[in-house]
Amino acid sequence: MAENDSASDGGFLSRVFTELFSSPLNIGLLCICGFLLYKIIKGRGNNDPPPKKPELPKMKKRDFTLEQLREFDGKGPEGRILIAVNGKVFDVTRGKRFYGPGSPYGVFAGRDASRGLATFSLTEDVLKDEFDDLSDLTSMQMESVREWEMQFTEKYDYIGQLLKPGEIPHDYTDTEDESAEKSEAEKKSD
């Protein structure tokens, strides 16, 4: 009786292998299943996150002309990204996936984004190459610019002012930077 069970097992396995390998469709499906199984097993062994790039040191406060601001479009050697909103310059480097080259708001990198944010336009034709006083915006658009300014103030580091033509840059002292860092640390601990 034991011989009969092993013979029937051998016959069963033989029929399964014959069925699986007799059709090109079955062979293709087996290959796909094998490939997917390989991917699942390989994916489980690689759980380490990719190494993080070191964060850039905080920039010292200073004021910028439009020409100086354009140098910080994320394409430079250190990849720093600055954006001006309503006359204030912010370091948005940590938001690179939004403001970096090729990103949704990448057109604003190294530029004064006020007009584009006010008009909800992401095209380069709203960006001006000379200082934009925003005097032709409606009150509703100016309110939108102020709201964007508040969002940037809460989320990103304030670096300095965007200078009007002929305006002299402010002289920021190291003590101002230290007190700003202390207030930032207090905000984060709350």
C-alpha cells in the first residue's frame, strides 16, 4: 500500500510538471511569478533609507539686489535656493522638491515670486527682470501676497530684504542673528 501512495505521488507530481511546462503561456506566467517573487524578496533586504545630504549651514542675514538673488536658483555648486516675497528674502533650500530646478514652483527660484504668487501664475512672463513695486496689483492680490509672506515666514528662514535700485543694504550684526536663532529655537520647543 505504501508503494501505491508513492507511485500516485510520483504520478501526481509528474502530471503537475507536465501541465506547467507543456504550454508556452504557462511557462511565461511562471517566469513572471518568479520575477515578482525575486523583486519581493530583494526589496525586503534593502530597507536602509538612502543617505541624507548634509544640510547647508544657515545663511547670515544680508540684503540682496535682484542680480544677487538670481545666483541662488538651486543650480549653483551648493544648491541653495532663495525666493523673495513682498520684499523679504527667504532661504527655501529645504523645500527643494517644491522650489528646486524642475519642480512645481521652480520658476520662482532665485527670483521675486510676489507677482506670480499674487496672480497664481507659474509662468516666467509674470516675473520681472527689474524691481517690481507691485503697485498695479489689486487689493485682493496684495492680500494674497501678504498671506504667502506669512506662510514663508513661518516655514523658512528669513535672510534679508530685497533691495530697490539705489537702496543701501542694511548692516546686520551678529547679535541680531544670535537673537533670531534663539527665538527660532523657542518657537520649535513650543
